Amino acid sequence: MMVNHRLGSWAQVVVQGIEMAGDWTQASDAELVAGVRASDRSALRELFVRHEPWLAARLSHRCSDQSLVDEAISDTFLAVWRKPVWRGDGEVGAWLWGIAIRSLLHRLRPRKNVVERLAGLRGSEPLSAEEEVLARVQYSDVGMALERLSPELRAVVQATVLDGLTTREAGRLLGIPSGTVKSRMSRARTELREALL
């Protein structure tokens, strides 16, 4: 098996040198998470092998700094190992994506103008499927209405709707109280509704 040489040292431990306690290759994602809860590192290894490639590709479309992407991936699987709290009410992949995007945003947070930086870091790489949809929407009525929002309202919409963060997480990312996130989101909804009538 090929090992991603760019990954952090913790992630390397996950992938290499783990004695397979059982054959997890046919297990469902839910079974893998249950194995991780039981402290089975081979279950974590299989979860990593199964999900790391698409997580890395998707994060790379959000941030062209590969070292930040690699760190976010390592943080994601370390978080899964430490506290596998998937509740079973959705896809494991969606749960992992939530952890991964929050890890990436957390690494970007100390930097100035995070929302602008996310947009600028994509570089000239090909668009992901999600970005292609967003590009098509950009010149639609919805896209034009979003463009007319103030930067503060647009940042809240991006953090909560596009990146799927909770109001508390969005507040932390944007450096504002969660109550302000809620009020800005309410204003954004009102302005969007009026623009689309």
C-alpha cells in the first residue's frame, strides 16, 4: 500500500506498522467507527485508508497550502481516535468532513481575514464538483443576491451554510459572539428573500 509521505507523523503511525487485528476491509463505515470506539487501531487504519484520499482532495480545493491540508487531515483522524462520537444519524463521511473542515478552518483562524484567505487560497487548480455548482450559481439570481450582501453577512452565510459550521463555531472563526452570528444570518435571510422576490 502506498503511504502519503506528506502526512504528519501521527498519521504515518495510523497507516504504517499496524498489525491487523481483524480484516476490516469489508466492514461498513459504521462498523469501523465502532471498532475505533473499542480502541482497535486497525479499524482506524481502514477508516483512514478509505476516507483520506477524498478528504485531502476536497480540502485541497478549499486551501492550496498542502501542509495545512495535511495537518488538518492528521488532526481529523487524531480527533476520531481520541473521541469517536459519531452518533449514527448520518453518513460517516459527512461526519469526517465536518471534523476536517473545522480542523482546516481552525488552522487558518489565527491568520488575518480568514474568509478572504479561504477564497484566495484555492489558486488556479481545477474546480471541485461543489465549486462548479457554486460557479454556476454565482451568476444566477441567488448568486447576484449573495454578492449584494455586505461582507459581514456574506461571511456568516459562507461559514454556516457553505462550510456547515454551527453558530458557535462560526462565531469563533469570525471573531464575533454566536448571538451576532444568529442576528447577521437573520438579516442575510431577510435581504436574500427580498432580493429574490
